[in-house]
Amino acid sequence: QLQAYGGGLVQAGGSLRLSCAASGRTFSSYSVGWFRQAPGKEREFVAAISQRGGDTSYADFVKGRFTISRDAAKTTLLLQMNSLKPEDTAVYYCAASTSWYAGSRLPLYAYWGQGTQVTVSS
């Protein structure tokens, strides 16, 4: 089970750091990613990191602003979000895949967290 947290309300230009923990296990056997879903829109890819952590990928709309990482113990997935914009407002979900690098391929993610709300005010 995945647990995402760290969301909140922030002004445009501000920063937030999202975290995701897997209860009872580590991420060492999974590639993991972040997705988001705004009201009335489909869930979309944000960022992903490979099983070994050597590869990362980002949606074009967050490149240069967001950074995905895992802690050294591989127990927590992080998403550092800087220069936030109102259009980043969404529920953010962490997800895990048994593939070595699921990337943006949503169907490959079998395990999902419950989501954490991020609201960016203008």
C-alpha cells in the first residue's frame, strides 16, 4: 500500500515537496512515478524513476521545475515541486510498477496511493 502526503495550498511561484511511502516494503524492486489529475481531466503523467534509480523522465510541462527522487534507503519517493503555477493544481498520485522502468506508461503501474491535493493560488 502506498501513502502519499505533503500536498497543500501554496501561492504561485512557491514550492512543495511530496512524499510517498510504501508500507512494509521498499521501492527497490519497483519503478515508481507520480501522476496527477485535475477536476474534469484525465490522470496524466508527471515524473518517473527507474527501479535502480538511474533513469528519470518528466512531462514537458514540469521539466526544470519538478525533481523526482528516492531516499537512500528506497523507502520514500519524493517529488520536489518548485515554481508552482495555478495549472499545477491537481490531486497527485504516486504509483509503483514491477517493470524496471514504467516511465509514463500508466497501465504498467499496478499499485497506487490515495492521492494528495495540491492547490496553487494565483
